Amino acid sequence: MRKKYFNLEHLSESILALICLIAVFGGLVYRFYALNRLGVIISLILAIIAFFIIQYSYLISNKTSSRSQLQKPKNGKFRLIDFIFYILYFILLFFCFYILIRQQNAGAIVSPWQIVPNYFFIIYSLATLLLLANVIINRKFALPLIMLHYFLSFSVALIVYRLGYGYDPFIHRATENLIDQTGAVNPKPFYYLGQYALVIILHKITCLPIDWLDKLMVPFLAAFFLPPALWRAFKAWFTATASNLLLITASLILGFSFFIVTTPQNLAYLLLILAVFTGLTCKNLYDFSLVLILAAAATLVHPVAGIPAMLFAGFLAVYRSDNSRVKKYLYPLLALITVFILPALFYVLNRRLTATAPTDTPTSEALALGLNMPVGENFILNFIYLYGFNLKFIIAALALGGIYIAWKNREHCKILRIYLTISLALFASYFLTVRLPFAFLINYERDDYPLRILMTAIIFLLPFMILSLYWLIEKVSQKNIFIKLSFAVFLLVLLSASLYLSYPRYDDYFNSRGYSVSADDLEAVKFINQNAKSDFIVLADQQVGAAALSQFGFKKYYGELFYYPIPTGSPLYQYYLNMVYKKADHETMDAAMALAGVNESYFVLNKYWWAFPKILDEAKFSADSWQEISGGQVYVFKYLKNNQSKL
């Protein structure tokens, strides 16, 4: 019988490879040239040539090795009960999406759970229950169903926040729109290039809007590629098909907050995770080429995840080498590079950008110890936060359990030594990086970069967590029906809790604080743009600045100073903080105008600000004029240079 070289799983790998190649070559062409029409054509030609070379290596690898063909799960005949389960699941899935679409909101909200009704979680839980039933009882089409469930889980913010979720995505979309118009935006650092290139090239060849391509990218790619990647890895490592599918579903309990919105860091995390699990089954040149292009794409998207991904590819190359001397010297060298390269790069960045910034050193609480026992609220919320507050201990226990299992089966788990080495090296890198001041960032953002290294270290522990979860699932599968049902219910509850915890929250235990960009913000920035008589600056919070970017892009600069206080390291942002935390007076606005060299400025105050009544009275007294927006949801105050405050 003629051997099949192309199957459904290989199709998924091929699409992923092509996407990564577009990101890599598009990013490089953009860095050294531009993404105009010629740049896009060059990028696509290079990506397609490399793609066919990789496909040729796939054919060669299948002829010369025993790379397993990963077929769809099979389980006997198709029964009526299976059809009923499928129909019920799709009905519930439809209602989940319908509820989210009905709750689309353009207001200033902290959490999607403020407006999504509580019964959504009931329907989501029932849909998850039917998914588990399909996975356990009948495994036909289970993987596509899991992919749909992943997309539902990742797309709550995508659907509910009508104008877009977060702050950073607005900056990146504004940059992408400007690149689309001009071909390039200077400066062009080596980071972010992969995402920008991928969005721009897909926009050019599909004519789909940039905003939607950007918003969909991480949630869709994670849902489309992560379950097949996990399936390939689990099928190669474990024998029980039902347990493998259940394990893919159960993986969501570990949290997925970085899959709910598109940013370069989140996209790089996704590519790193795909490389990590692809590496588990790396046995030939084709497999290694997949890991390498995933790592290269991650590096051009964001180096905090990309550099460890490239080092991981280096470790894999050494691991597959037959030269013992190479292993003896290169393993320690790669480990040392992993420890020091990111702290060194951050040290250089810190020295370059810290000229006028304060020098206080942040204190990281990422590894704070101590169990947290929430009490005083209803049972459901207490349980959710019992799980959420102590998730780091659960992750640590799963990782340690997996390390023990790997040690007991060390002859079959040799490759996992690489993962543990990289993870430990990155933990050391985290402890070095956390001592840097990052004084070019505002105080409450200074832990962000060290925490990204910590997250990368945890990602390399994922295979160990998976070993623990698989061991647990296999143990439960050998018990009586009562234990199995109890475990299924417990898993169902954890999956629903994970959904809640993976999004911003506003409840009695946690306040995510970050408000969304609202229609009122858009009206305020449009009002300012229409009424300004000359060059001007605006002091406003980040979300108003994001609204301005979405409407007018990078419209005005005074030297290197953007006319809205973006980013938070901008001197204008400190003046804004003085207006809202100290006193909203004319003197502060005069100083900000003098810095920018303009004679006109605006101060924007949102009603949700904590000291709104006090700031409102001060600003009304000091401003030259003011305008109420959307019935008082936002106020815009106008200041002219050298004018006296009203008496």
C-alpha cells in the first residue's frame, strides 16, 4: 500500500510553518527595507521558497525515518447518542457565543464579567460537560470540538469589548495601520517585527481589515494550532487516546490569560509553547526545522520569549548530536548563555533609557509565599479564589510531580533534561533581572519584564505538569464510576473557574483596575481634535490616549514628545499624574505646555477616576474653558498658556 505523506495533522503543521515563515521573512524585509508592495512580494517569495524546502525535508524524513502518522481518534461505529451529544454541544456553544455578542459593550468597564450574565457560566459549564462526554464516550471529531471550545474560552474579551480590549493593542494596531499606509515606521527595532509583518502581509493578500486581523490573531491561532500540537505530542508520549484528549481539555485549568488578546509578547508566548511541545517529538530534520522556524518567528515577535526559544533549538541540536565532546562543552555554554543573556540585554536597555528617570528599585512579589484562604463571600467565589490565589502552588506541585515521574522513567524521558535545564537557567535569569531598576518605566510597571522571564521559565516546565496531569487522569480511569464522575465534576468546576480567572475581574476579592477604551473617550478625543486652534498637548489617562491613537494614529510629535502622555514613561504622563493626584491647576498645565513648546493644552477627566468630584471642582476653577462629554462621563478642560486662573 502506498504510504501517505500528507494527512490532516501535517496540514496543520504546514499552515503553521507557512505563517511563521511569513512572519520571519516579512519581519526581516521590513527591518532592512519596507513592507510596501515590493516588500510584501519579496517576503512572500522567500517564505514560499523556504516552505517548499521544508516540505521536501518532510518527504525525505518520512522515507528515512519512522515518523508516526497521527491519525484522527477512532472509536467504533457512530451511534445515535453520539449524534445527540454533538447537537447538544453545538447548541450550547451557539448560545455561549450569542450571549457574548448580545453583551458587546462600548462603555468603560474593568471586567467583561461586569456585563456578561451569570447564567453564561452555567451554559459554558454544560457545554464543557458535553465536550468531556464526547471526549470520553465517543472520540470521533473530539479534536475539532476541543479547538472550538478553546476558541470560545479565548474570545470573551474579543467579543465583549466592542472597541478593543487592553491598552498595548491600540498602540500596535496604530503602528500597523501606519506601516500599511507608508510602508515603514521609524525607528525599526528588531522586536515586534514578526507580528507587524504577519498582520500587514495577511491584510495585503486577503483585504481583511487590519484591526480585525490583529484582534483575532492570538485567540484564533492559539485555538487552531495549540490542540493539534498537544495531540501530536501526547500521542507520541502516551498510549491512551481518551486520556490524551481529556488531557488537552484539562490543560485549560492552568490558565490562559495570555491567549485572550493579541500583543507581541502573547504571540511570542504562543510560538514558544508550540516549539516546546513540537520539540518533544523532534526526531529528524523536518521536526527540527519546525522548532527552528517557530523559534525564529518568536524572536522577531518578542525577544523575551524568542531568545529562550532559539536557545532551546540550540539545546535540541546538541541533544541530537552523536558527538559526546560537543555535548560536554556546548550544554554548559548554552546554559550559561540562557542565564545571562536576558539580564545583560535588559541592563543595556536600562542604561540607555534611564537618563531622567527616578532610581528606586522595585520589589517583586511574584514568588511571594503563603497559602491564601479566601473567606467571607459566597461559596462559589471563595472556591474560585481558593484556586486562583493558590494556583502558583498547584503549578509548582504539578511541575515537581512531573519531575519525579520523569526521573523514575529517566531512560524514556532523557529529552526532558533539556527542559529542566532551560527552566532553571531562566529562573536564575529572573532573579538577576529583578534587581535591575527599570527606572525608565513608571513604578507599577517595573516588575513587568522580570515577570515575563518568569513566565518563560514556567513554560519550559509545562511538559512536567502534563506528566503529572496524565498520571492523575490514568489513576482516576482505573477507579470506580463514582470516583470517575466526581473527578469529571471537579474538572468541570476548575475549567469554569479558570475561564473566570483568565480575564480581568472586578469583585470583592480582586480589582483589575484597568478600564477599557469607551465610546465616551472617542467622543472626547474627536471634540479636542475639532476644537483645537493651534498646536496642542493633551493630559489624559492611557485609555484616552489609546482612543486618540485609534482615531488619529501618531498625528503629532514635538521633538520626541508625543502629544498625548504615551507611553507612561513620557514626561507628560507625570504632569497628568500631578493633575489627578496632587492638584488640577493652571501651573501644572503651563509647565507641560512649556515642555512641549505649545500654547494650548487639554486635560481629560473620566468619571470613573477615584477622586473625580475633587479633581472636577479644581479643574473647573483653573481651566480657561471646559466641556462636558456624554452627560458627564468625561470632562474636557482647555488651558491656554500664560492665562490667569479664573478668580
